[in-house]
Amino acid sequence: MDFNQTFAISAAGMTVERTRVEVAALNLANANTVQSTNGRPYQALRVVSQPGGAASASQFFTLVNTGLENTGAVDITNLVPTATVVGSGTAPRSVYEPSHPLADARGFVTYAGVDVATEMVSLMSSSRTYEANVAVMNTTRLLALKALDIGGGN
């Protein structure tokens, strides 16, 4: 049994979730910023995760069926998830603050279009998923050690 694939999948999942946490933290840090260095409001980001390579759902099911029917190793490295950070496309929010130094002629200040509640849910969800991937790695490590104990006990 090859435990390296399990470690690789968990590590890739942890990388994706770490990226989600970093992006959520960045969005929360900029939730009340008025403008960026280029003079426009901060554009909220989001993480899009997808299987690596040109994998599709049908390939996944084929690999699962092959693994269930065959005791040999199944190469699943092309299904390891990857993360891409893209702009969320949310519109900035305008708040009426006529005394603010960056208010426009009508008295509105443009803030980043970050939904704090959504970012907090994303942060908590990513944290829990990261913990689940750590648990998978620990369980796999324990299984590998137990297999060595059983094999070396003769």
C-alpha cells in the first residue's frame, strides 16, 4: 500500500485551505479600507479550487472503480486540488459620510465590497477543513507505523 498518495492529497488540501484562510484574512483586513494605492477601492478576492491537470468527474469515478476492482496502486496525482485566487467581482459599497476627507462631491465614501459575515464563515470552514486534512495525515501515519509494527513482529 502506497501511503505517499494519501500524504500528497492531504498536503494539497491543506495548501488550498491555507490559501482560503489567507484570502479571507486579507479580505477582512481590507473590509474598511477606502482606497488602495491606485486610488480605487480594494477588490475583494476569492479562492477557486479545482482538480489539478485536466481531470474530470468521469476520470475520478473511473479511478475509484479501478481502485475498488484492483488491489494495485491507482495513480490519482492528476486529481490533487489546486487553488487560484481571483477577484470576487463584488461592487464596492458607498457610505454617506460627508465629513470624511475622501468623500465625493455628494458626500459618499466608497469602501471595499467585502461581506464580513461571509468572510468569517469562509475562515471558520477553511480552518475546520484544514484540521480534517491534518487528521487524515495523522491517521495515515499511524496506519503506516502499525503496518511496520505488524510486519516487523515476526
